[in-house]
Amino acid sequence: MAAPHPSGLEALPEGNPPAPMPEVVDNIAVARLYGEPLFSLPTDLYIPPDALEVFLEAFEGPLDLLLYLIRKQNFNILDIPMVGVTRQYLSYVEEIRNRNLELAAEYLLMAAMLIEIKSRMLLPPRKSAEGQEPEDPRAELVRRLLEYEQIKLAAAQLNAMPQAGRDFIRAQIHIEQSLQPRFPDVSLEDLQSAWRDMMGRARLVQHHKISREELSVREHMSLVLRALQGRRFVEFEALFDPAKGVPVLVVTFIALLELAKETLIEITQAEAYAPIYVRLAYTPT
């Protein structure tokens, strides 16, 4: 029988390999290295100073930092306590000076300005020759802070507005154009305008002869159909003969309307303000 180990644990028989390390709960192990529990940190571990450095540029410039310090402590921007603000500002600059010298340059310039303003406020004020009160050394700084705050708020409002590509995507569809041209429908206003033009031309050639004549709408409907027979398109004005007088024009126009109502003819127009054409209606086979 083996003798007990001085530490209280039983000694392992010589020649036998040590038992595998049991799984250890995470709250007991210090860390895990390649999946294995680690009970103590290694003494020869060297971590470079910059290996775990995390630097967040939380401010967009010295004015942004200064405005943050003022608003965070609810200071009156028109009456800035220069001692406290300058001390906090310099502590932040000291943090970034050793890490990023290029970034700290503009912050150091603002720090020099704050120290200058603080020094001028310690001196007794000098009155001008006219007896007016001297200007507050903080006036220029306050003006720049107010302008920066307005621009920052305006930029935040613009950024909150929906932007294409960030908040929404424009829908795009592809419409295949038909090979067969489709003429736009003739509106009532275009037809009235063409009729007024025809009436104006008829007055230029009208005769002062009083006569009575019976005109048939059906007859003129047949005349219009005969004029359109065998022709692809006929101009609207070509169907009227102003020399025959206004009554014939009126009956011919009524005949056109009746034919269009019965879908025997089609009145088309290539585009807005273009000439109006009339053709026989046909049924596609």
C-alpha cells in the first residue's frame, strides 16, 4: 500500500501516466487556452504596451469637445467658468497627446486659447477712451461655440431625414415597349379646338345667300365612310368642305360623332397639338 502524500493527496504509482485534467467550470478557471482550462496566469507572459490600446475618436474637433464639457455640466454658455472647463479640457488633451500627436495638434491650439482667455480674465479690465465697458475675453469663443452648435444641430436634422440607399431603396421596374405604336386618345378639348378652327375658316368663305336645304345625317355618314374607304388615315380637315357652307359642316361634324359613337371610325392623334386623323375602325383577326 502506498504511503500518503505529505500534501494529503495520494501519490501516483511510479511509471503510470498522470490522469487527464478534468473539465473545469468557467468560474474556477482563470481562462481557457486553445480550449483547455488555465488555472493561473503565466509568469513569462509579455504584452506590448500598444497591444490592447483602444482609442475612440468620440469628438470631431476641439469645439465639439469644449461644447460637450459645457453641456454635460449644464454651464451657461454665455458665462463659461474658464477655470473648471480649462482643467477638464487639458486633462483630455493630455490623454491623446502621447497617442496621436497629429490629432492633438488642433486640440493644443484650442488649449492655448483657453489659457490665454483665462489669463486675460485674471487681469483687471481696462476701460476704453470713450468710457465703454471692455469686451469680455470669452466673447469670441462663445460666438464660435454657438455657431458650431447650430451647424451641428442642423447636420443632425439632415442626417435624421430619410436618405435613398440608407433608409429606403427606390423601386425600379422595366417596361417593355410594344412594337405596335399606340396613338393617344383625342380629348374633347382637342376636338372642340379643331371644330372652332374649321368654323373660323368657314366664316371666311361664307355667302350671304338665304336658302333652305334639307340635310341628312345618315347621308353624310355614308359620305364620310366612302371618303375613308381604302385609305389608311384621312386628315380631319380633309373631310370638310368650307365652300359648302356652315350647315353642311355642322351635319358632317354630327355624322363624324355618330360614326365614332357607333365605333365605325377611330379619331387619333400622334401627340399633343398634332394634326387629328380619322380612319376606319377595324377588328383584329
